[in-house]
Amino acid sequence: MLNYAQTGRNSRESVGQLYTRDLTKPFVLIEYASQLRPTMAIWSRVRFDPQKALVERQTLFKEGLHCVGMWHTHPEPCPTPSREDRQLSHNYALAASAHLRGIVFVIVGTLPHPHGFRVWVDDGTELLLAQPALAPPVW
């Protein structure tokens, strides 16, 4: 995800989905971050085909991966979700509510990690800022 940070003036937003293998742990370890092919991408907006995102989720589920959220980039140093972002995360959370208590929503800004990398959790009612763990806890 960090490789897609919009560091140049001509950069465009990128978007993808987040996957994990194990939904039983008290933490979420993102094992794979896909990149969706945008249907439209400009400096401050990106759109993707929801049907192609669904096909990706179904394909990766067959490989043992569960989609637990989304990521995308913003052309700002410390990113904040737009109204459109909040609606998207809310819709994803509601769609996943039969299987998940919430979804992970990541926005990658232009500042280097960790300041430009922000994580939220959306439970379908509220989008809450979270702190990403750099490594899973040792048990």
C-alpha cells in the first residue's frame, strides 16, 4: 500500500481490498492487500467496479483469504476520510455484518509511515480511528 502513496503532482489515487486468513484472533493481521483496477482515477478521486471487487473476494476466499476491508490513497499528508469515503466504509461494513463485526479502512497519505498511514474501523454505525499494530502480539 505504501508503494502507491501519491508523492508526485501527477499521481492518481489507488484502491484495493484487505485480506486475512484467520478471523479467530483478537487482532487482525492483514496478509494480503490487493489493488483494484480503477474505472476512474484522478489526483483526488478513485472509482472501481464493485462487481470486479466481488469477484476478487470470491476468488481469494477459495484460497482461504477473508476480505476484512479496503485501502486507498489520498493526496494529503495525514489523510482524513471524505464524505464519500465514510459512505463507502459504512456500506462495506453493513454488507459484511453477517460475518464481521466491522471492517478495516486504511487511507495512505503522502507523509512517510507511520504519519501518513491511517487506519479506521467501521462497524456499520461509526468510523473510528484505530492505531495499526506493526507486528502481531506475541502470545
